[in-house]
Amino acid sequence: MSAGTPAPATGRIAQMRQAYRITKNSDPNIGLILLLWFLVVGGIMATLSLVFISNGVLSIVLAVVFGLLSGTLAALIVFGRRAERAAYAQVEGQPGAAASALQMLRRGWNVKPVVAFTKNQDIVHRVVGKPGVVLVGEGNPNRVKSLLASERRKHQRILGDEVPVLEIVVGREEGQIPLPKLNRHLQKTKKALKPAEQTSVINKLKALDAMRPAAPMPRGPVPTSMKAARKMMRG
């Protein structure tokens, strides 16, 4: 084992500690909730193990091990979901929050933060994936709709009508997608492009991006808890 091997584990532990602190700020009972999940799930699974495995001392040992593993897994899953919820609450409404969420998308999505912006911090991000090109706007609803429409026209001039160009506004008003539901909404969109077609679209859009001035990414906290939550939910 190399000398640098323990570093990732240390990073994950620190990340989980920070995730727990952030989650506890918005969810003060998180410790009690996790303990209850651990005890209830672990107790149920241990009892089931004793019922189905009747072999004296061995059945007791297996019941304890199975109960501990099941309870720990349940607590981690619950913690991951609540940590993710707390992380979204921490950044929601801040410039660049949608980019932080989009960058948590799994393989198969190409995310380009801040393809367009205004001095008032209205921002458009771009995602290329199975539904085609998705333009994600955040900021003042009226201004960002105009910005999205302008970006859609620019993208369609490059891509033509064969590639769908969708628009999403992140927010809590009618017709908008709340930040915590953004990635789930994207993953549920109808498939329109194959992986090879997505690669072709990304290459075409490089020409459009080359003509733009460099767009500054709004500075703001990209919560470690969001990353930790995703890792725990993936196992």
C-alpha cells in the first residue's frame, strides 16, 4: 500500500463531518433520527436473522453482524438524503446555485456553467444529455426568460431544428423547477439523443463557445455536504 493511500479516506471522513454539521444546523434532530433508524432497522433485521437461522451461537453472531450492517446502511441512506436536502437549502437562491447542483449529475451529462449572464447576475447554464440541449436559467424570472430565449436562438442557429433545445428556469414560482428537484427533473426527460449524437452536439457547440467572452463563475459556497450526500447515496 502506497504512502498516499489513506488520504482519500481522511478526506471522506472530514467531508462527512462537515456534512453532519451543516445538516444539523437545519435539522437539529438529525442525530436522534439516525439513531432511531439504526436501532429499528438493525433490530428488525437481527430478529429476522434469528428466526430464519436457528443454529445456536452462530445464529446469534450472524444476527448481531447482520443487524449492525443493516442499521448502519439505513442510517447512512437517511443521512445522505437529509444532508443533500440541507445542502440545497444552504445554496438555494444564491447566484450559481444551479451550477453547483448540475455538476452533481452522473455520467452521461455534459455541464457547461455560465454560458450567458447579465450584470444583474441572471445566469444561463447549459446541459447536453439524452433530451438534447437544456438551457438552465436562474435569476430574475422576467430577465432570465429573455436571456434564455436569446440563447436558444443562438444554439438553434448552430444545431438546426434536429436537436431539441429545452429551457428551464430554476425557482419556486409557478412553471419553475425548484433547485432540489432540478437533477431529478432532467433525469426524467424524454430521450432524444444517442451518446454519439451528444458528442457531435458538444463538438458543434465549441464553435459557439469560442465566440463568447469568458464568463465568470459567480462565487459562492459549493457545499461539501452535497458531494458527501451524493457519495453516500451511491454507496
